[in-house]
Amino acid sequence: MTSLARPASAWHISAWLLAGLVSAPIAAVALNLLLPRGDVWRHLADTILWELTWNTAWLLAGVAVVSGTLGTALAWLVVAHRFPGRRFFEWALMLPLAIPAYVMGFVFVALLEYAGPVQTTLRAAFGETFRLFDVRSGWGLVGVLSLVLYPYPYLMARSAFASLGSAPVEAARGLGLSPRQTFWRVALPLARPAIAVGVALALMEALADFGTVSLFDYRTYTVAIYRVWFGMFDRVAAGQLAVVLLLWALALLALERTQRGRRRYAQAHGRTAADVWPRLAGTRALAATACCTTVLGVAFVLPLATLGWWAVTPGVTHPASFRPLIMNSVVLASVAAVLCVSAGLLLAYARRRTHSKGLRFATEIAGLGYALPGSVVAVGVLAILAGTDRALADLVLRISGYDIGLLATGTGLGLLFAYLVRFIALGFHPTEAGLSSIPRSIDECAASLGTTPGRVVRELHLPLLRASLAAAGLLVFLDVMKELPATMLIRPMGWDTLAIAVWQMTSESLWREAALPALTIVAAGLPAVICLTWLGTSRRTPGETAS
Amino acid sequence: MRRCVVACVGLIGAVMFLMDSAPAARSQEAKTLTVYSSRAHYGAEPVFEAFTKKTGVDIKFFNGNNNEVFERLRNEGARTSADVLLTVDAGNLWNAAREGLLSPVQSKILTANIPAHLRDPENRWFGLAVRARTIMYSTARVKPDELSTYAALGDPKWKGRLCLRTSSNTYNQSLLGSLIKQEGEPAVEKMVRGWVANNPTYINGDTQILEAIAAGQCDVGITNTYYLARLLQKTPDLKVAPFWPDQQGHGVHVNVSGAGVSAHAKNREGAIALIEFLSTPEAQSTLAGASFEYPANPAVEPHAILKNWGTFKTQAVGVAAAGEFQAAAVKLADRAGYR
């Protein structure tokens, strides 16, 4: 027993330390609650608070329904049906993830607004009074955000469907259920926790979004935080508003947990044999291919083609050299991916091995950075870094008379810490979902045979978790490639990334000039999508030999 | 697992090594100058190269949004590497001064070159280039004599014909702030309620508003002048023109992009020298000309496109009012239902 207890407490301590470190900037934001509430709150309550609440709720509901449905339906289509192009679409449908949401936003606004090419052509054809729907609306925003965010539920649902194992599906089919009934009565209930994680991640991203919602002039809580912070110069009230946003995120996570209920979902791991699934023929196969082509066309090919068209517009100037930008982006994103996935894995493990309510809550808090606007997280991180730095430098100065300056502020280390705070949720949630589907009996069995916990992790869990870890790494990598506010605030001087190059142009409404850097973000993300897809699906995992 | 940990540590170490900029900041030589700038992509402006050529002082830029640059400067405190803060919008300069991030500069050159209403009363910041935020109209569908003041855009004849940025836009906050200083809150609130009653179309960029006017989505709007100049440079026959409102009253609202010396500048002399240089006639025409702004130095002629628009009466109230009344402006907009 002692051999089991010791490593468990090591997990414990390191998990507490990590959770504490990552929560510190969030706590720094939350501390604003202790400060007196100014008249800004009364002002907001009298004026725009209800509009903000309604808008935020509407946005979340819209994105949940549209991205959740789209992601789940596509995942079921590519996993459980055989049709031309299936293997291609299986990974290609994740590609929109490589496009920053604000880029997708400005592409669709520019294409569909009154002065844009689509409406101009339609007016030329149908007369000056012709009007299309207004793209700068709640509907337009939900549409665009769902196109960028559906890959989250898609990714989670796809791996859940794929690892159902042949047994439940064969049983269902053997009992005479049609493929559709198999979906509703067997596959969907079993995949529900994974889909809920995907939707929760998409919603946290939507909740934190500032760039895209401002493009659509749609006012959510995030917009209000900026308005109070930089319009009314009231940083305390802005911090207090951010706490409200945290409560929204906690509610989302609680909702996600209820999807798992009290049941422990332990699934037989293994890829379901492809021949269980029906091979679609004739018009049905055509329809399936057309469906995937349409989604991929609208969410990926169309924006890319538009960016390409803008980039080659005569007279558009481009950055002198992309190499340093690409290098900076890719190195930062890779290191952050390794960091966030390792940290997420640690937290997920601690959660699996502990009964401590406190620790479980701490892991939950640690992931909240993902639901806060990048700037709020970044300012929290900066406050912690600079505060520590200043105290340290003052101390050293007093002792040695030598000023060491700021060690972490404005360095790569500080920036990576900011990414960890912001994106640890992406390392944690997919990993934890994957871990929770490994039956505990495996651990207990191995332990009873005298296997050390370290070996259990190395030889059993890690291979079984391969797909989840690859997915988590991919999500972090792509999100860091797209990340703007924390990079802008904390990066060392001269360390510009691709996202910063895009911003420098869009901040001046120079969308055509922003096209090439934006395309480069997508291009630099592609190898990661392909590589990690391959890593997540290619080789047979040890778990499969059992099934 | 162990190999993985070693690899992680190695990677992080490598990145830190690559990225550690702190030693550079510490061993600051007199021959470099660090500028924190939110003048977006203007970091590469030729006027700074001219300064380096003239003085031999290298300029390093840290570029970012107003808000991010401000927070970075504030948090770094006394150990910041910033010598100069260069930013757009008087409200931002005012806020930086209020937080004690800028230090006063007594310079005969600057007081001679920059008119009093374009700089901080306590000389902590100086406007270097001026933009007017004015009414833009479709020359195809609107006659200039239909227009008169900002407030007159609330006339019912503009119902459904008006395009505006939202009140989250810092330039609109500054416009309202300076109007509040001149006319008081009740008059401005009445004006804004008039705009809102006309059911304006909200559009998220000045350039996009001008394109919307040209395409026929709306007939009038309010934008900064340099955006129109940029479009006219590319499309000289664009059917949009500026109108100068309030010529019988307080005049057109102007805003600045400007600079101040960081309160903890390591190279204070160099910082002052740079701002002084930027105010001189030789630098002004390059600085303002390249971005289609009006030079802050009245001795310098604006770009030909701007000159073509003629001269006009501008607000006499100091641009600092934009910051002073910005919070009031945002609250007023909320009350009036101005999104």
C-alpha cells in the first residue's frame, strides 16, 4: 500500500503547485471583487447590462447548437459511413481550426457586406433595391464563429465514435437497429461526454472572444470589459466584470460535468472495424461527399481563396521577410503545446487519483484562463510577473547593490507562462476525457500485479491516451499560432509573430495587406494538423489487441 | 517519460536563450533609443530612419495596441526600457500622463513648433500629427448645403442614411468628450439621441464607412480624414467628400497622434531630441505626409490631397479634453442608447 500512497502524494503536491501557479493570475483578476464597487455597476445596470447578458447568452446558445450539431453530424458521417473521399475528409474537416476567428470574421464581413463583391454583384443583377441579410448581426456572428469552432466538437466526437469499439455497435446492429437508430440510441449516448467537452471548449472560446465580436459590432460581456477598462478608465470595475465572465465559464463547466452524470464512462478501447459500417451507394454516397465538400468549401477553401485573391491584388505591400515571423510563431506554439499538454496531463492524473474535493476544484479553476479574454489573462499574468520581478530586483539591489532588472517580464519565459495560463484547459480537458474512458480496473489490475504507478502511466495509459494527447497538442499549437493579446503584451522586444503581423494591418483596416500573413498562419498550421492527425490515428494501440 | 521531460526542459531553455531580451535592456547604450509605439505599422516610417541618419542613434520599436502598450509600460514601472511613448488619440496620451507614465519636458523647440491646444498643458505629451474627425458625404446624393453641424445629423431627413462607428470606438469617444467640454452634457446627449433616432447603420471601420457611402449603403457618416485621403490616393474619382461642420460654432473636432518622454527613460536626452526632431519642418512633412495627417507644426503644408480640401476652423479647446471627458462620453452614449 505504501508504494501506492507515496507517488500519489507526489502527484498531489505537484498538482497543487501547478494549479496554484496557473490560478495566480486568475486570482489576481478575481481579487478586484474585494475592492469597492464603483458607480460603474449602477450605470451598467441602468443601461446596457441586460443587453450584454442577452447577447452573450444568445451567442453561446447559437454557437452550442450550430457548432455542436455540425461537429457531431460530420463526425458521425465520416466515422460510420463509407463514401468517396471519407479518409480525406476525416482529417481535412479539422482544417478550419487553423484559421484565426478574426480572420474568418473579416473575410466574411468583407465578402458579404453591402459594399462587398457579393452584394454588389447581386444589386447589379437584381436592381439597386436588392438587399441580402445583414452580415453584421447576431446571426452572422454565430455563423462565422461556428465555422471556426465546429472542429472542437468534431475532433472530440470523431475520436469518441471511432473508439466505441465494435462490440456495442455490432450488438446494436445484431439486435436489428438501423444505422440511424444505432446513432441515437448507442453511439450518441456513449459519445456524449466527449461531445460535451468539445462544445464546452468552443463556448469558452466564444465567451473570451473580443476580435471577432467587435468586427460584427456585437456587444458581449467581453466588449463591456474593454469599454469599462479603456473607455471609462476603470480597471477595477473591468476586473469585476471579468469575474462575472468567470462565473459564466464555471456554469458552462458544471453543465459539461452534468453530461457525464454519476456514471463513469469506461469504454472498450479500439477502433471499430470499418466493415461494421454501411457502404453508401449512389445518390446517398454522393450526398455524403457533397455535404463534407460544402462544409470544407465554406469554412476553409472560400476564406483561403479570398485571402489569396487579396494577397495578389496589385499595389498591396507585404512584410519584407516572413522567416523570423514564422520561426517565432512555430517555436512558441510548439513549446507551448508540449508545456500545456504535459501540465494538463499532470492535472488530469491528479484528478483521477485523488478524492480531495479541494484539489478537484483547484484543477477546475486552473483551466478557467481559457474562458477569459486574452487581454484580461495577459494583464493578470503581467501583474504577477512584474510584481515578482520588481520585488526580486529590489531585494537583490538592496543586498548586492546591483540592479538585475526585470528577469521574466518581457521574456520568452513570461510569455510561455501566459500561454500556459490561457491554454492549459486545452491540454487538460481532452486528456481528462480520454483518461476517464480508461477503466480503473486496468490500473487496479496492474497495481495488484506489482506494476509501479510510473510504469502504468508509461506502458498503459500513455499509449491509450495517444489520440487524446495528440488532439490536445494540436489545439494548443493552433491556438498559440493565432493568439494575439498576450503575445502583444508580454513578448520580448522585436519578437513579432505572424498574428502580430496580421494585427498590424487589420488595426488600420488594411485587410488586403493582412491577407498574406494570415495565409501564412494557416500554412504553418497545416503540417501540425497532418502530423498530429497521423499520430492520433495511425498505429494500432496496445488496447486494441484486447478487443 | 524521462526523455520527454529532458526534451521539454531543453526546448524551454533554448527558447529562453533565444528570447531573453533583459540583458540587452540592461546594458543600454546611449546610442539607442527605445520607443513604445501604438502607431501600428508606422514603426517603419522613414522619418525615424532620418533621425538615425542625422544623429547616429538607433531606434528600437515595441509595437502594440494602445491598451497593451500602456499596460506594459505601467507594469514595468521604474525598470521599463521605454524612452518614448508614441501613440494615437489624445485620450490615450492623457491617460498615460494621468497614470504618471510620462514626465514633463521643458523644450523651447517644442513650445515653438507645436501649438498650445495640441499639447498637454503640463508639457508631458505633444501632438505631432493632426487628424480631423469630420462628416463625410456622398457627392452623388448629398449637396453640401444640406449639412451644417454634428448635431444636425440628428435631423429626421437623415433617417436610415447615416453610418457610424459604435461608441466603443476611441475616436468617437474623443469626439463626444471634446463636445462635452465645449457644450455640456445635456446638449451632447440631445445630439446623440438625435443620431440614434435616425437608426444609424453601425459599421466597424472608418474605411468601411467610406466604402459604404461610396457604394450607396448610406449617404453621410463620421470618419477621420486620413482614411478618405488613403482611398482617394487609390481611387481619385471616389464619390465621397469631407464636410467641415460647426464652422459657425466651435469648429471641427481634431485629434492627434503624439509622443511623450517615459517617466523612467534611461536615455532622456535622446528621447527629447527625437520628439523635438519630429516637430521640425523637415520631419513633419514626412511624418504627416506619409500617413495623410495634418502636420502639427503650422509652418508645414499638408499633403496635396488634404490641401485640396481647403482650410477650416478647428476646435479651440485643447485635445486633452478628449481624455478628461472620455468616461463621461461613454456613459452618455450608454444612456442615449448609442451602441
